[in-house]
Amino acid sequence: MRTTQITENLIQLTRTGFVNAYLVREDDGFTLVDTTLKGGAGELIAAARLAGGDIRRIALTHGHGDHVGSLDALEDALGVEVLMPETDARIHAGETPYEGRLKGSWPKIATVPDVRLRPGDMIGSLEVLASRGHTPGHVSFLDTRDRALIAGDAFSTLGGVSSAGKMNWRFPLVAFATWDRAKAHESARSLLARNPSLLAAGHGKVVKDPGAAMGKALR
Ligand SMILES: [Zn+2]
């Protein structure tokens, strides 16, 4: 696993070269955003300790397997609060709160989220932003201290900045796994409107001052 200090408050954790989780520093330790694929719990916990804190809670951008894969193992080890977008939590609970057909991987998970997130909720310094489209309940997190945007798969920066609403043939995985590309496109536009200072996506490197690149991805 690769650890990259992005800002004072944000650390990027990359597994298998292309799947990211993030540690967000708060007064009481870290919020872990996403958990990567299965098998990462030990490394994620160790990375937090090395960075000088413990993981205090786990916030998920969406329910896909490459984001919730290590959730059960982390919960076995830590037992911390888990926050998942409401609609994706309902999908994992066996409901069908959406139209059309789900895409991407939805592995069975044993962990039941403690909190079902809605847009406008706050998780420490993070504001929960609506960004459905990639999945029916996908959310993004905006750090209100510095406007860093943790966008999950609403955007990808692998093979260039692209939104989940548009096929990027250099890294097609995110668009292929997208439930509703039209909704994803609208969500990407609303995220750009929040004027982020950096773009931290589920796949790819962090992009600073991402406005122009995000705008280009939407055209
Ligand atoms: Zn995804």
C-alpha cells in the first residue's frame, strides 16, 4: 500500500496501484473514507497509526466492492461507527430503492451501518454532498476547512480527470460500473459548482486546483 500525505488534514492510501481510501484528520483521530478491496484492513489500520492517530469512524462514498471490501474486517478489528449513504445502505440491506439495473460489484457485507447518510449531514469537518448516479446513493465529502473534495467514483483521475457520467476509454471501469450516467453527469456538475480546492477520487492521483480539468471532463 502506498501512503501519500496530500495536505495537513488529508492522507491518500492506495492499494494495488489504483484503488484509494483516505484518512481525514479530526481532533479525535481519523475518519477513514472508503476501505478499498478485501484484505486491506491491517494495512489501513497500520497507516493510520503511522500517521499518528486511530481510525475513529468509517465513512463510505458508496456501496461498491472496491470501496466497502475491507469494511467487515475493519469492523471486526475496530468496532467504530460506520456511516453509509442511505440509499446504498438500503441496497445492501436487500431493498430495491432505485429504478433500472445496478452495475458494478455489490458483495455481501455483514456490517450494518450505524448511520445512514443524507446530503447536508456533517461528519466532523466533512459536509456530505449528494452525488448519485455512479450508484443510486453515492455521496461525496467536502472538507469545510479547505474545500478538499473526496469524490468517490463521481470522478476518476486515472487516465485523466473524468466523471462517472462519461466513458473514459483510458480507464473505463468507473463508467462501466455506473448505474445512471445522466444522473452522474448532473452530480459531477453540482460538485464542480462547490469550487473544490483539490479532487481526491476513488481511483487515480489527487488533483490540485481541479476546476478546469473537472469542467473539461463535463464538456
Ligand atoms: Zn464504484
